Amino acid sequence: MIRHSSQMEKNEISITDISPEGYVKAWKDNGVTIVEVYDGYGNLISSEKRGTPNPPSTDNKPIIDGEIPPSNKDASTRSNYTPADLQGEAYRQFNDWNKYRRSKGLETGVWNESYANEAQKWADYLAKNDNGTSKIYDTYPHERPFYLSGKDPNYDYANLYGGENVWMTDAYNLQEALNKFIASPGHNKNLLRDPNGEYLQMGIGIAKGTGRDHNGRIPYYIVYKMY
């Protein structure tokens, strides 16, 4: 099951399958372990916080959003993204995605929680298991081919056969994901899908790794799902 909170490093995400279906996602943030339980379709069933937050530090000057300390040029210090911040960024990109669709004369889509949960699950998996190394990302950036490859027999998939855009980046470029997808013909085609008179179902997941990419920056994984 879930590792004890004392065994978890800060911001490390643990995903555990539970029987008969579903999974548990847990991570530690500021001394508190957040535990979320999902069903087999990626729907959130319950959320629980365990532990007491660490007291604020008075030893160091806080990092201001947008400011990089002169002694540290890692772009990941541009913003201290918490899981809540990443969820907010996902919603912001969703709104901008719909603005882009309207600019092309298309109907806006709707946020689909199941798609968002599936996107988040794949982003979390890449953040934990690829973690800036590109060992998975370069070969299986997309969830369905990875699942069908059988590389991880414990990994489950919610059978969402729609489109998917995936990008590994860093904190400095995180907010540019939509523009990067627009600039790529194949990814742009997914953004502008027309589901034959129905509302496009959309979801976005973003996860932060704990390792470093080839540029020495902390990796972020962004996944768009649509059908």
C-alpha cells in the first residue's frame, strides 16, 4: 500500500494500485502527506491530509515569483509550484485552449474530470519514472502505446482512446505549453478537433519531477487529453 509519510521525500509522488480497481496517489508537501484515492476510471473518491505543516522558515529570504537568485540559475526557481499551483495552471491553460478554439471559429470544449484525472495520472507517472532522464519520454511519451507495450505490467489505463499531447519542459517554459502545441502541426490538429457537433471533452494534467534534465533543470510533464 502507501509508504509511510516519513519514508517519502518532499514532493515525491507515490502511486499504488488498490484492489479491486483504482489507485492511491500520495505526496508530501511542507511536512504534510496528502493522500488521494481514485476509482478505476480516475475519479477522485476521497482526499486526506496527514501530519502537521512545517513552521515557516525565517533563515532564508523567500524566493519571489519571477525572481531567480543570482547564485542559482536553475529555471525551476522561477516559481515554487505546489500541487495546487499546478492545478491552477492546468485550468488556466484549459481556458486559453478554448480561447484559441474560438479564434478558429470552433465551439469551446468542456472540462472532463475523467480525462483530467487520466492526464494527471500519466503526468505523475512520467514525473516519477522518467524524471528528466527521457528514458521513457523519448520512446513512449504517450500513455496508450506505453500501456500496450507491456513495459510496466502494474500500470493500468482507463481506455480513453482520444487524442493526447505530451510535453516535458521546465518551470521557465511551463506556461508556454499551449503555444508549443499550437506550433506543432500534429499537436495543433488535436487542439482543434471537431467532435461532430458534440462538445470536445478536455482534460489537462501537470506534474513536477524531482530529478534534473540534461540542462540541469527540474522537469515538468504536461499532458492534454481530448476526445
